[in-house]
Amino acid sequence: MQPPEEKKTALIVVRTYPTPAKKGVEASCTAAITDNGEWLRLFPVPWRLLPTDQRFQKYQWVEVRVTKASDVRPESFKLKPDGIRILSAPLSSDDAWNARKKFVEPLMSHSLCSLQRQRDADGFPTLGVFRPKSITQLVIRPDAESWSDAQLAILRQQDLFFSLPKQELEKIPFSFLYEFLCEDESCQGHRVSCTDWEMAESYRKWKAKYGNAWEEKFRLRYEAQMISKFDTHFFVGTVHQHPGSWIIVGLFYPPRCADAGPLFKEHG
């Protein structure tokens, strides 16, 4: 029996960089917070294939038509084609970060370690947000420079509902990972991949503008400033095929308050 269709209102907080999707052309994992203050995972979302009037931005309220995904993760829902209605402009006033915090802070967890223990015990949550105790460094690791033949075949296939994007999805030839400690007393440290769309787009922009000097600009933003300038939090989620593994799916980085304390951990 097909699950019933539902209508949900939610604030978009996360979009990951797209990947070739076996059931479709390409897809981005999207996380949102409903108007009831609950996590919502939308997948797959073919964002670049969507009509212009459905291309939502982060911190924008949307109404979506969804069905419960076969994915066992309780927060996961399948988006219906043409099932998006944008309800507001992004939360981007002079007091934008406080406006965003109003919805994010009630879902704040103590640490990644505590999220993992709760998921292991109860099967959920599989989405979360927390503030790391200290960020050690950003690791930039080389990855495949181009899509495989199988991935290219997926990206070039026709879709029943959408037209293909004018520009083929660019492969990011690096993986980005954060090393950090969380607030849990028993934390032994984490190295976690980050798939945030904003980070990937920064790479594309600065590689085109600065050539081989892109990394200096990139590290200034996503390492130095995330450590010293911003009160950096991580949105995290589990991986469908590997439910015990977490990745960073988005960054939440309001300006640091005077009493926030340093994030940087000195190398020994």
C-alpha cells in the first residue's frame, strides 16, 4: 500500500551539493524544520531541475507535498513532483541570525557523541545540530576529478518530470572534512565529511577566479573564520546506506558572541 500524501510547512536549513541519482538525474539532500519544530529530510530533491518558482533557498519557508519514504529514517520523506510552494523570502533581515536561531536552537543537541548514542539506542534522530567544543582543522582531500561513465550516463538521461539543466553538474575533485572535538566528556575526536552546497559552490567560484590559489581563499573562509570569527555549528545527518555513519550536511555560523568562548584547539 502506498503511504498517504501529506502536506508540510517547513523552514529550509540545509542543502547538500548534488550527486547523480539512480532514481532521477541528480539529487540534493535537503533538511528542514517544520512549523511544529520537527526535523524533515527531503530526498531526492532535483534542485537544479526544478522550475525557477520552486527553487527554494536556505532559511525560506516552503509548503511541500510528500509521502513517507521507504527509507527507515523517521525524518525522511519523498518529495512529490511539482510539490513545492515557496511561502516567504529568506530570513535575511538585519537581525537574520537571531531570526534563524529561533527555529534552530530548540533542536540543538549537546554533541555528536550524544546524538550517536541516542540513535544507537532508539533508531533516531538521524538529523541533528550541535556546536563543537573545538575545531582542529579543515582537511581537503583529493577525490576523483570527473564522474565515472555510469554517473555520466545517469546525469545525461532524460527525466519524466523535468528538463535537463543547461549546464551539466560539475564534479568537485576534493572532499572536505572537519576534525573537531565535541562537548562529550568521553569524546576522542571526530573527522567528518562536509557536503554543504555553499562550500562546494565556494570552491567552484574561487577556483574559476583564483586558479591554483583557490585554497588560500577557501581556507580563510571555511577554516580560519569558522574557527575564530563565527560561532560555528554543524548540521549533521546519517547516511542512508551506512546508518551508523554521520556526515556534516550544513554549516550554521552566526557571529561569535563575547561569551561564546574560543573554538580553536591548539595543536600539541
